[in-house]
Amino acid sequence: MTMPTPPEQLVAVELEKLRGTMAEGFARVDGSLALLVQRGDQTDRQIADHDQRLDALERARWPLPSLAALVAVCGLVVSLWQFATRS
């Protein structure tokens, strides 16, 4: 006949199983967090790249109010020129 194991040994075995399960779970969570950090870094780089590209586009375009003022001045000059040549 086998002798029953003392309760302390059963508790130690169960604690060791629990420790292994917890270590595995923490490793999985740590891996998931590392993946999220990597994706966050990639997203930050993409946002910075988009900001740079948007700034370049904004600097390269002609502002609409300036264009409207230029057209108005040209129209005024043409009108004054036509008025002056009729007289």
C-alpha cells in the first residue's frame, strides 16, 4: 500500500503548478504588451511622417485669400485701363 502524501506536499505541488501557470500567463501578457508597444511606435512614426508631409503641402500651396486679392487687383487694373483708353 502507498502512503498518502502529507497535505504540505500537496499544497507545494499545487503551488508549483500555479506558479508555472502564472509564469506562462505573464509571459503571454508581456509578449502582447511588447507587440502593442511596437505597433504604437509604428503609429507614432506614421503620424510624424504624415505631419511632415502635410506641413510640406501647406507650405507649397498658394493661400486662397491671396489669390483672390491678386485677381481683384488685376481686374481693377484692367477696368482702369479700359476706362482710360475710352476717353
